Amino acid sequence: MKVRIHTTELKLLVGDITEQTTDAIVNAANSQLLHGGGVAGAIVRKGGMKIQLESFKKAPVPVGGAVITGAGKLKCKYVIHAVGPRMGEGDEDEKLKNATLNCLRVAEENNLSSIAFCAISAGIFGYPMTRCADIMLSNAIAWLKGKTGLKEVVFCLYDQKAYDIFAAALKKLNVQTQFGR
């Protein structure tokens, strides 16, 4: 599914985020930037230990924050490490909003034209996928309605179930769909 928001194409797809060719991909990270499991582990396994070593220099990162590193052997140029909330820690919705917006801010500060998000915190951190989709999409769309250099924002979902949840959330936001899936 694709929609256009001003000059930016927002796209949903099912796939492996480590295969994305956007300028940057988003890693759902922990505050210490220890990339052992989930999306973070897959990124380091595929991109190389260089990503982990560079991450150590940027840690710790507060919940809701985001930092950028190189991408090692990945197809993208950069990895933006976003620290999302763990379910039950309190103020999770605001923290996820901040993580999403901080990824976009980091992309803009680094003059990137494209970024691919995963569903931050919706894996081992236990955040409900439906709430994740609502918060990430609504905040990304609000950002894209302002002045931005981003030309493409991708939400790369791991499986069809996550895609369907994000697609339903996008439809609920009444964004005019310009293209099919």
C-alpha cells in the first residue's frame, strides 16, 4: 500500500528490513544499544560487528531517543537506532511517539531522503501492534505534512498480520490511497 503526503511517498510492505535499500533503516533498540535479539540482532548479524562497535560509542540512549550509525555490509547507508518503550514501564505511548519523531528528526539532520521503519517495540518489548501502528503512522504523517526533505518513508513489517494491522490503521487515518499494494 502506498500513499502520498505532499512530496513524500509513505509505503507499507511485508519484508526483511535488513534488505531495504532506503538511505536508513530503523533498528528497534534497547537503551544500551546491545544488539542481541530481534530486529537489532538481525541487523548486526547481516551488517556486521562494525554496527555494534559504533553503537557502543553512542550508548546509552534514553527511551524515546534515536541515534545514527553506519550500516556496515547492509544495503542501506545508515541505521537509526530507536529506543522504544517496554510495555508496562509507564508513559509508553508518548515514548513511542518520541522514538518515531526522533528517527525522522535524525534522518532530516543527516539529509537523508528515505527511511524504513520496523514496528518499534511491538516485538520482545511487548507493545501491542495495533497501538504501535496507530501511534507510529499518525506521527509520521503529521511530520510529513510539514516541511521535509524525506521523499520516501517505508514501514517494513515482518509478516502479513503486522502488515494488515498497519494497513487498517492507515485506512482509519483517512489518508487518500493513491496506489494499491
